[in-house]
Amino acid sequence: MKQLFLFSIFFFSLETDAFNQQAEVLYKTYCGGCHGARLEGNSAPALIKTKWTHGSTEKAIFKSIKSGIPNTEMKGWGNVLKDNQINTLVNYIKASQKGPPKAAASIPSKIVTQDYVLKVEKIDSGHTSTPWGIEFVNAKLALISEKPGKLKWLVNGKLDTVSITGLPATHTKSSTGGFMDIALDPKYQDNGWVYLAYSHTNGDLQDRNAPGMTKIVRGKIKDHQWKDQQTLFEVPDSLMVVRGDRWGCRFLFDKAGYLYFTIGDMGKAMPSQDLGKPTGKVFRINPDGSIPKDNPFINTPGALPAIFTLGNRNVEGIAEHPVTGAIWATEHGPRGGDELNILKKGANYGWPVISYGIDYSGSIVTEKLEQEGMEQPIVQWTPSIAVCPAAFVTSTLFAKWNNNLLVGALAFEELRRLVIVKDKVIRQEMILKGYGRVRDLKISPDGSLYVLLNKPDMILRITPQKPLKLK
Ligand code: HEC
């Protein structure tokens, strides 16, 4: 009798587990994009709350879901979901009202977007630690940088377990420092050059107060050995920063073959306006580190000649528009005021003289939103989503998304698709929300979308399962 009793408890908990999983998958697939992966609300109101606009009874919630709410984004799901699926969702929403909000969000294998049903695969994710940048040699071979100071090959969807040795030591004791982006030379197949950005100090690597600055090098990887390293950009000790935070750094090779890289303000706002200081800038160099003859400040006394733009708080996403060739960049604001900009040679993006954000402490950085001689963003996000990577879509698999800009966010754990018409963002669609900090995005040569997540650390491969049929 006792055994039977225990057995039925065991069986019952198995059943509820299966129910919860099924409900969570349903919810994340159809609802999480707007209402938040943890029902915390996003573009649509939270679904964990005490005040319901359209009724809190099971019957009322069922009706909201099945019939929708007229004249709002909340369409009726009656022609997509069966009644028992809607009931599952009602129970899931009801059950979520109790207890603490969910922490870890597991990624569904399928996500419905406006144009595609997406298939989401987790690639060998147990073996990566804070992946930061990914670059493809070809569809089957990619290189990944990891913040703690490693590079790893991704071969046929598996992370190579043999480590790459001889890499530069990086200053990880100072706040957000470590290895950042990587890039492959446009002629990588011939010359093998790999570009690496990392937090550098000439001082003691164990000393949090050792002055540091982002450094750019290139080297070649042969038989898991980093070789032939050349320094492309570094500053003297006098320009380094103690306990700096916001080192950048993203790379972009444009079609003309120039290499762009970014350095954040390192927590010292005002030097972003100083052409003699490396912080708060975007730079442009030739692949060998020499300065392009038409760089904007090459003849300005005291200016660092590699500077391309100034007043950029921390650019962590940079991409070239496939049609116009314009360079677009995403920039972390303070609290509020994340920006999307088009980078113009020699232009000043205003930080910290103008900003839509306020400081983390809540104090005002500046009252000014605009000033003559300073650029306005194409988009500003307040509150800050903590915008990070940016990639334009050029893919035969995602034909409907071509020339759209994908941007990722750290704090808000988002992947958004931005539809651009004539240099204006006319629409933003939430693709991922709440699955982890979106650190990097790349379209693979086979057209699939790769996403690097931090917390949890993961590599995702996303492909359209099928185009969504419009009824
Ligand atoms: C495209 C965005 C979007 C999606 C996807 C979406 N909703 Fe909504 N939903 C909304 C918006 C916006 C509202 C608020 C409408 C209003 O009252 O103004 C809403 C309202 C609701 C409400 C009523 C809340 C209240 O306060 O009474 C419920 C319940 C709800 N949604 C459940 C769901 C479920 C379950 C799903 C998935 C099957 C879903 N929604 C998918 C946008 C969305």
C-alpha cells in the first residue's frame, strides 16, 4: 500500500513536469516575444500581475487569448492554437502568478516570427565560456573568441578541444576586460591573418589597478599555435586608464578593405571628446596597421591619426549596409539612451555632451539632447536594452530579411530585427527575448544565423524551418 502510494506520487510529479515543459514551450513559442520570456512584460504588458485589464478569471484569460483584444497587437489565437493548447496556456499563466519569477529560461527548438518559423539549435554549448566573437572561415569552420582569453575552432558544429597556445595574456582583472572581437583578413585564405582585440596592460596582470587599454594585434594560427604576431594599435602608458570599464571592441572590414575597431569610454566620459585620447572613439586603419591617407584627423595636431569618429560611449556592434555601404554602429548609452548611428567620417556623436540617457546613479549626465556639430542617432532606446552586436542580413535562407539589421542586447537579453527604409528604422521585431545576453551575431556562409549568448554561455544556430503562411 505504502509502495503504491509512493509510486503514484512519483508518477504524478513526472506528469506535472511534462505538463510544465509543454506549457513553457507553447508560451515561449507564441507569446514570449511580446509578453517577455518570463511573463515579465516587454512590448506587451506583463502577465504576472494583480490588475488585469480584461479579466483575471480562467474564463476571461481564455477569451483574451482565443479571441484577442480588438485594435491592439493582441490578435486572436483561435485559428492557430487548439482549445486544449489555450487551456494549457491559461493554466501556465495562472500557475506563474504564484512563487518567485522564473530565472533560467530554456530555449525552445522552434520560434514563430512574422515571416518564418525558426528552428533553433544549440551548438556544443557545454564547452564555451563567455564567447565574445565568431568569424567564419567557411560554413563548417569558424573561430570563436572567449572573454577569459581563449580562441577556439568550431569544426562541423563541435568545439575543438585542443587549445590554441601562444596567445597574448589579457588584463581580465580590470572590470569587463579580456579578449573581445576577432576578425579574419578578407584575404584570409591566402594570408591567414587573424585580428584580435583584447584588454592589455604593461603592468601586473594580477593587479586590478594596473593601467590598461584595448590593444589590436594580428597573428596566424598554425597547428593550434598563435604565431607571427604584429601589433596594429596600442597606446603609451600615459594614455592608459586605471580600472577602466567599457573597452569596446568590435571589428569590421568594409568592402574597401579598411579595418574599423572601437574603444569605449573606459568609464571616463569627457575624454571621448578629446582627439588626443583613445577612449570613446571609432578607429579606421589599413590591415597592416598603417593609417589610411584620407583619415579625417590625420593633419590635426595632437590627434590620434587612426580616429574615424568621436564621442562614442561604447560601440559594441558595427556593420556595413550591404546596399548603401554606410557603416552602422550600435552604442551603449548610460541609463537610457542606447543608440543606433550611421558613422560619418570625422563626425562627433556627442557623448557625454549630448545624450538621451541619465547616469546609473540617476544623476543627470547632461541636460542636452542635441547640439550643433553633433550627430543625432537614427534610433535611441530608453530604457537601455544594453545594445551590443549588429549584423545586416544577406542570406538566401532569410530572403525576406535581407538588408534588415539584426541587433542584440545584453541586459534585456534580446535579438531584434530592424527593418530599414532610406536610412530610417521603420519597424522592430523581437526575435529572441530572455534566453541570455546576446553577445555576437553572424550570418554563416551557408546563410544560417549564429548567435553567441552569455549567461548562459551558448552558441545558437538559427535557420528558417519554413516560411510562415499568411492566412
Ligand atoms: C504581437 C504581440 C503579442 C503576442 C505575440 C501576444 N500578445 Fe497577448 N497581448 C498583447 C498586447 C499588446 C496586449 C494588451 C492589449 C491591451 O489591452 O491593450 C495583450 C494582452 C494579453 C492578455 C490580456 C491581459 C490583461 O491584462 O487582461 C492576455 C491574457 C494575453 N495577452 C495572453 C497572450 C498569450 C497567452 C499569448 C500567446 C499565445 C499572447 N498573449 C501573445 C500582445 C501580444
